[in-house]
Amino acid sequence: MKVIPTVLGNDYIKLKLKISQNIPGILIKRGDAETLAIDK
């Protein structure tokens, strides 16, 4: 995971996230939907 912060002023910070997963994580099923968990 890579985080690129940008200070916008007026007490705001914009965070740009680049997230990748190179190995399979835990598969979470909810009804018909499937989502991969993000391993830290």
C-alpha cells in the first residue's frame, strides 16, 4: 500500500491510495457478492 498525502489548506488533507494485492487473501461471501480481504 502506498499513501500520497496532499495538504489542501483549511485543515483538509487529501490522501491518494495505491493498493495492490499480490497474493490471494481471504474470500468473503455475502449473498451473491464476493470480496477479497486486504492482508496487512
